[in-house]
Amino acid sequence: MSEESQTSYSDKLPNKFMEQIEEVAKTKRLNKEQKGKLTEEVIKVMEERKFEPGEVIGIITAQSISEPSTQMTMRTYHFAGTAGMKVTYGLPRLMEIFDAKKELETPMMTILLKKDFNNVETAKKLAEYIVEKKLAAITKSVSLNLNDMTIEVELTDKKRENSVAKIIKEFVKDVDAKPVRDKIVITPRTELDIKELQKVKDKAMNVKIEGISGVQNAVVRREGEDWIINTIGTDLDSVIKLKDVDEKRTISNDIYEVAKVFGIEAARNVIMVEALKTLQEQGLDVDVRYIMLVGDIMTFSGEVNSIGRYGVAGSKTSILARAAFEETIKHLVRASIRNEADEFKGIFENVMIGQVIPSGTGMFDLIAKREEQS
């Protein structure tokens, strides 16, 4: 068997199978041609054993995930030893994944460092650097000067007054900001009343001074040889551009963000990993192939789709299948207006009218040839 054919076989078979074929070939003293035939037979048998013809894989997958999910708790909990970071797990997290929600309860990143920067000092510095710090976080005191109708801000670090004043001037509209006697004085360019001055103060306090937008907290932990930074809040695109960060291993739990930064295949992997991790956290054992199928069906169009009425279930070709899921009247009325017809090729619609489903033995018609009687 040539090296080229060996490579093509390794693409079709898991490494474990290839190792076992090598062992059998040595034990039986098979030549290259015999070894090639053995490998082809293994591939053939493996393809045949993937699933039974006519098996309702989708139904089995749905049942295999949903039945254990009924045992999941409706809870969030704190990571031990991670400064009390509150993380969503259990059924709420599973619903976030399968509903493909854009607004997550706890968006997170797992940041890994490049080999040259993989040490505790760099990890701590990076964790401190990426956390978003607003003006309120570095302010010692803030007050309204009603005589001059200005806002006076005293910083914890007076050396930063010039740089902070420039940032305030850049991000808060129609104000001037400059250091005056150990304070930053923010002066509106137009006349304002007290209520409007208070709004300007609130805007100024929310101005980002440093860090990465959206990253609320970051905690350093060690896992094996790696120093890992876990964050609450995510901005994957900005983080992977940092020189210390290993962009090949850094990931977010936000499916849409991963799809935008790394592509749809990466988003599929996030769906699989996050769903499996959520189930395993609660001691539920679901075959990874069911999770893989869900990941495939949510991303096969090239975009992330939810399982619900506005995603996979809502895009079924069968009118009755869509109507059976949610918004029954809407689907039936729309189909009648458009003069659509249901071809009864799926399972749900056939069950609804009491017809044999086109799966399993119901996939085939039996044709009998009778002998003519004389």
C-alpha cells in the first residue's frame, strides 16, 4: 500500500482503527495489497454501521438530548476560587445554545497564551490590562459646581489627569475637559440646567479609560502547563490581536462572535463543546454524535440558526410540520394564500393524518410477483 493511499485511508478512518489495522497486518504478516484490501473492508463496514437504513436519526437525537435535560437544574453558580464569577449553567445555558441567543447572560472568553508568554506574571498583567475600566473606577470623588455649572472630578492617580481629560473631551460631546488644581474640570460648551448637567456627569463616568470594551472581569488560573485567563464579557476580535495571546486556542462562548471572527466551522465546534460541557457538568451522559448532529443542523446553511420557530423548525418544507411546532394559524393561513401543497415526505405530517411514516420499514413498498394460475 503506497504512502498516498495510506494518507487517503487515514482521512476516512480514526487513528485508533489505523493502529489496529497495523497490528493485524503485522500479526497476520499481510503484504501491502492485502493490507489495502483489509483497510477498504474496514471502511466499508464502518460506513454501513453508521446508522441503519431508514433510521429516524433526528427523532432519536431530539429524544436523547431532551430526556436527560429534564433532569437539569435551573441554576447559576460561582466558580470556586475565581473571585466569585457568576456563570450560567444548567438548563438556562442549554437553552441559550440551542436557541442561538445573541444576548448571553454570561458571555465569557477563555484566553490562552503563546509559549513564550506562558507564565503567571504575564497572565496577571494581561488580565489586568484587558479588563474594561471606566472613569468611575479610577475616580476618588466627583461633584457638581453649581456656581460655574461645571463637573469636578478628582482621580485616584493624579498623574493621569492630562490623558484622562483628553479621553473625556473625545468621547463626551460638547464639553471641554482640563486639569485644574488636582482636579479635572468638565465644562459644557452650552448652557445647561442642573438635570442636564447631571446627565453629562453620568456620561462622563461611563467613558472607557482603558482595557477592552465589554470585559468586566478577568481571573487567572493554571491548568496543566498552561496559564489561562477566564473573563466575564467578551471581545474576541480585539483579544486575539494582542501579541501575548495564542489566537489558535483562545475562544469565546458567544456563537455569533466566533462565527464572525473564526468562521462557521468554529461556531459549529463551539455549539458542540458548550452543549456537551453543560450536560456533563450535571453528570448527564449524552453521546457526542447527537450533539454533533445538532451542531451540523444549526450551521449547515453557512449561518448560525436556532432550533426554534425562527430557525430550523420554522424552515421545514412541510406546512403541517411547521404548523405543528408553533404559530399554527399563521402557517396554515400563509400556505393557503400562497397555494402551497404538502407532499407528506416527513414524519410529523404523516403522523398527524394517521399515515405510515416514510422511515424504517415504512420507507419501502413490497412488490410481490405472483405466478399465473392456469
